[in-house]
Amino acid sequence: MARLRAKKAELTRRQIECLEWVALGKSSSDIGSILGISPMTVDEHVKLACDRLGVRTRIQAAILYQDTAIREPASRRS
């Protein structure tokens, strides 16, 4: 769990935003419209987040991020 927290801490604010929207079922096109960036840029942020978290899919990354965020005390979340 500590290793996962360390990896999660390496995520950028934009990667975290994208993962949060992915977890809500939004497509890259939807996320791009919401954040004011292109769908290709969303895909790049999600891909980099997957790499940093050590998972293969955007859904795995979103679930892993959410699961860790839920388990951490609110004072430790960034």
C-alpha cells in the first residue's frame, strides 16, 4: 500500500482529474470538453497515469486511484 501511495503521489494534477472523470464513466471526448483539452491529450494523461500506477487499462487506473483515495485519511489526500 505504501508503494501505491508513492506512485499515486507522482501523478500530476491533470492525470488525477482525468482519472476521476474516467471513474465516472466519461469518454476521452467528454473529459476533453470538460477540461478544455483535446481527447488525444486526455488519452496521453491517462496513459501516463497507467504507466505510473503500473496498470494496463484506464479502468484499472481509475479503480486503483479511487480505491487508494478512499482508504487514505482525508488529511493525507492531495
